[in-house]
Amino acid sequence: EVQLVESGGGLVQPGGSLRLSCSASGFIFSSYAMHWVRQAPGKGLEYVSTISTNGGTTYYADSVKGRFTMSRGNSKNTLYLQMSSLRAEDTAVYYCVKDLRSGTYFPYYFDYWGQGTLVTVSS
Amino acid sequence: SYELTQPPSVSVSPGQTASITCSGDKLGDKYACWFQQKPGQSPVLVIYQDNKRPSGIPERFSGSNSGNTATLTISGTQSMDEADYYCQAWDSSAAIFGGGTKLTVL
């Protein structure tokens, strides 16, 4: 059974930093592209970033480009999102998402979603 | 920047067919996906690549995409289908989501 467990969320002041982690199990982690998608309280879904199977290629939404860095540790079956220069508008539940297909194929498809971790940016 | 537009709400009677639209410039030239999200739960992929269903998704869910509009169709709608539905496509190496449609089954 696929399991994605996010951690690292919490309350952080504007301008601060936070690192999210996503522990994956139940599938061959290194074979799948992975994604982060967020959802502000009571709002819709917003794309954050994508990383290829070997971590060599990343994509970011314009809203986070230059502030967020996505990475992965295939030996630890773990996905990361390093967030810096955080703003109030970054407040959201952050979902770790597994791609539908193994390998690196564009376009990607957001297949399995974790339960999410809440990030609150406030003073 | 690219935008996808969905109606805020759609209502349907049990057993009837619900259609939820998603509009975007030349959306038919891209692949559209649909997600279902129930209150307090994570989203679930119900349609990908315009009209394909992931394993475990009931046959009553179908999709189409042509011109500027993608459509999610739910045939024989059940009360359990009441949820928020989001469309999504890729543009310039970034995923774009529609604003979401609340489907009410009454």
C-alpha cells in the first residue's frame, strides 16, 4: 500500500524558513517523479513544485521560484521542500504527491496524495 | 499566465448526470485531469489524460476535452459523489488548477 507521510509543518514568522519532509513507502520511490501541491485554508489547489526521479530536474511555480527548493533522498525514500523567505500567502496545507507513472514522462499526473502538513506563516 | 475557469457550483439529483466544465485557451491541445476532494480529505485523481480512469475509479466517471473546454461527466450520480472537483493541466512546465466546483447532490 502506498503511504506518503508529510512532516515539518508548523508556525513560522514572515521571512523565516522551514523544511518539509515526506516519507514514502509501498512503492519504488526512486522510480517516480514526485510533487508538492498546497491548499490555503478554505481555498483551492495550487501547484508548488515537481522533481524528476533522480532529482536532476525540478520545476517550480512562479509564486515560489527562488524561495523554495525541492530535493529527494532516494536512499532514504524521502522527499523534501526547503522553504525560505516565507510570506503570509504561503500559509497552506502542503501535500506530497506521487506521480501516476514510473519514469520521467511529461506531462505528469498527480496520482496519490499524502494527508498534508499545515504551514502557518504569521507573526 | 494561463488560467482554467470552472463554475463555482453545480447541482444534480441522485441518479442523474452531472457535468462539470473547465475552460482555458486551447485547452484541447493539452491533457486535462480531474480531482475529487471531499471535506477534510486529500484530493483523489479521478480522470487523467482527458478521459482515462485510474484503477479503482468507478466507470460512472468520464472525461472529454476539445477546443477550449474539458468536461467531467458523472453518470448516475450518487450521494457519495458530493465533493469539490478540480480540473488541472500543464502549461509551460507548471501545473495549473481550476478554481474548483462544488458538486451538490440533492
